[in-house]
Amino acid sequence: MARLRDVALLAITDHDTIAGNDEAAAAGDAQGVRVIRGIEVSALSRQGETHVLGYGVQPNDAATRARIAALRGVRESRARGILDKLTRFGIHIPFEQVKALAGDAMIGRPHVARALVMVGAVHTEQEAFDLYLAEGKPAFVPHEGLTPAQAVQLIHDAGGLAVLAHPGFYAGDLSALLDEMIPAGLDGIEVFYPLHTPEQTAHFAELARRHGLLLTGGSDFHGPRGDAELALGSVHVPPEHVEALLVRLEE
């Protein structure tokens, strides 16, 4: 799909796992698409959940691999907590059903949303988030895992660059979050994002430049089920910022 859409550089940043990276890199070589191995680590700050992208992660030591693997257990525990909350609304979904929907992938809220559609509790997956699963909604369960600073450290230990994902989605005080993450070694901010307004994009770009951080971007494409506005290749990242990222990855 990336080759057909003229995407020459593709970062694989699945949530809390690096399981698909080697397969993706091999497929990229076969298709003529450069693949950056990555991850998107969920973290819990003082004011809410945030995500930290890791570009170029390729851990060589067993301890770091074990820490990444342990994130799966955190996700499964969170899914069980969400399902427990849904029972208060008379919605009973077995954990095994959600796990089956996830298959080999990491369990996440989209799988719960799909199950909600299947049982007829909502009409669409977006409605599932709007009514139950989004932050602040009645079945939301915060991610009980790493702090943002710890997420940065884990990514660095895995040989990657740590980038704050889609800051426009962060519900708390962004300045306070950056005050926590920059001393921990934050490398960049995801400035170019399909759901950022032009004003947000300009603001985040200014923040990145002020702090000497990389400016990155991407479509946040989640597969064929993704929304149209999150289509693969839909976000243009200026070449100078792509080059800056690649240079840092080579260092």
C-alpha cells in the first residue's frame, strides 16, 4: 500500500510492541519502501495519558526486550478493566472475545470498540469511543504503565529517538509535560498530524524549534479500517525535517 501511494519512508509505530518490525522491514526491502522500526509507548502523566513515539528502536539486550514485552500484560489488564466498567451499563463482553478480535496484535481500545459494535451496543466504532471509551468517558481506564520520562528512557535504551505523539490530543498542560520530558531526553515533537489545526501545527513547530527538538509527522494510519482523514500518505512532512530525522537515526 505504501509503494502504491508513493510513500518512500514508512515508520511502523504500533502501540507498546515491536513485534511487527522485522517483518515490516523485510517487506519494505521487497517493495522499495524504507521502513523505520518503531514503537508507540503509552504513558501516564500527572494530567492524563500521553503517547511517545520511538523511531529506530532495535533493542539488543534481553532486559530491554523483556521490559517491552511486559507492556502486553499492562494492555490486557486495561482491557479487562474497561470490560468491567461496561458491565455497569448492562454490556457484557467476554475478555476472550476481545482477545480473539486482537489476534496476535496487542489488545487495545479499538478491539473493545469493535466488540461493542458486534454486540449491538453501538452502531460504529467511533460511537463506542464517543460514548464509552475516550478519555473522560464512563468506561475509560487510564494506562497504568510508564511515566512519560520512563517511556523516553525505554525508547533510548532500545536505541531509538523519543518523540511526543500528536500533542494536540493531550488533555493536560503541555508546557508541564514538556518540562518533564525534555530533561529526560525527549528528541522531538510530532508536529505534522492530520487532526492538528493549522494553528496547532504552527504552535507545535515553534515549541519544537524553541527547545531544539526534531519536527516529525505522519498519518497515524491504523490499517484498512482507519478513518479517511488518517489515510496512509495523507500527511506531508517537509523534506528538511525528514532529513534531520534520518541524520539523527544514523548517529
